[in-house]
Amino acid sequence: MKIILFGGKLGQLGWELRRTLAPLGEVMAVDRDDLDLRDASALEAFLREQAPQLIVNASAYTAVDRAETEQDLAFAINEQAPRVMAESARALSAGLIHYSTDYVFDGTLGRPYVEGDTPNPLSVYGRSKLAGEQAIQAAGCAHLIFRTAWVYSTRGDSFITKTLQWARQKTELRVVDDQVSNPTWARMLAEATSMLLSQGVGDVPAYVGEKSGLYHLAGWGFASRYEWAQHILANDPKRTEQLVQTLRPAHTDEFPAPAERPLFSALDCSHFERTFGLCLPPWQEALQRCMEA
């Protein structure tokens, strides 16, 4: 099986998927240096020429604050490109895997969100990701859309790497305790994706078509960013390098930003668990394993 993996060289999730998808077939990893996803015609021509059986889109415009002033770019990457991928998947009778975000919700519901809850994104980033979901659904291809949340790894730029950096630079850290969601280790997300696809070995596109739909897939349980930071510092394998002595809770409104964030955007992943018989481990366990890796 030929697999095209967008975002497979530079992104946290894509880097992990490149490894976990390898047993399923030939993986061609594509990043922005290889193909400009803003160019719809070039993207369509590339997919037509390569004719993959599976398209996995781990690429995204994720600069949440910058998106407020780069709306066209955010929608080009997060809506237009997934639409072209979905239309190409339909034309090729291929399957499409796409990742979305908890930021499609406004965070006011007061309980973890299920797939049937009405989205109401607060930011350009959230609106562009929701538009991408809708474009894929409208294209009518075999697809699996996975909404996830607070993806991290020890590679690249993530909350975990930033927290560890801050802890080595400051004696006091203030972290918001009113933003709550599911910390999700990129490796676990990639492994769950590959494990569910392995259930359809023999005809993965048909399996994706059979299970087509929108699913929430994130770390089990939820936490505030403050609680998450506590666990990051406690599990730091190089704690002796920390300068931080005090970690204090703060409120989101104390840190004004261009884009508004949802406060309680935790995802309920029960539908995914029932459908595929898989479940990501508790976020605390995954974090510990990540920092020991």
C-alpha cells in the first residue's frame, strides 16, 4: 500500500506517524519544502501522479495567535488543502486520515465534548480547522477525522519543551489553571492511528470507508495547564537543572493574547473507544513514559 504522509518530516505527530505507519506500506513523507500546500493545483497534480491508497494529513497551520492576522494562510492550509486531499482521495478511491482540534469548541459546555456537540470556535485557527473538517465531509471520500487536543512531544516546540525551558531560566513560573483539556502524547496518537488501520489490513481504504466519520481521539482524562506543568516538572529526568522554586496558578485573562482560547475543551473519546476497541492511556502515564523515553 502506498501512503502519502503530509507533515511527516517536521511536525511532532508526522514524525511519529512516519515510523508507526511503516509496517502498513510504503510511506512517502511530504513537507512544505517538498510541496506548497497553499497551491491547490500543485497539490491535486501531485496526488494524481502519486496515486496513493491512503493519504494521511498531519500538516496544519497551528500558529494560533498569528492566525488572527494571517487568516488567508490559515484557511489555505487548514481548509483548502484538506478539501483538495479529500477530493483527490475520492477520485483515487483512497482513504484519508485527518487531524483536527478541540479548538473548534468554545469551552463553555462544562463537560467533555462529544462528537455531536455543536462547534463554536473562538479564533481564526479554530474556524479554519472546523472548515477543514466540513470540507472533507462534503467531499464524500472515505475518511477518518480525529479531533485531538494539546499534542506534545519532547521534540520541537510544545508546551512540555517550553515548560522545561522556562524551569531552567526562572525561579518562579505562573501557569494558567482555567484552561482544561486532554494532554496527548504525539507518539500515542500515532500508534493508535496505525493500530486501528492495521485492523483493515488487506483493504485499508475499504476499512476507512466502512468506519468513515468524525472521532475524538486524545489522552485519557483531562487537566489544567497548571496541573500539567506540575507533572512535567515532577517527571523531568534532569530535575537538578531546574532553577524554578515556585509554580503559581494564574488566570487566562492575566495573559492577553490575540486569539481567544476555549477554557474547558476536554474531549470525550468514548465513541472512538467503542468503534475501534482502542483507548489512549491516562495522560499522566503517557507523560511519564514520554519523559522517560
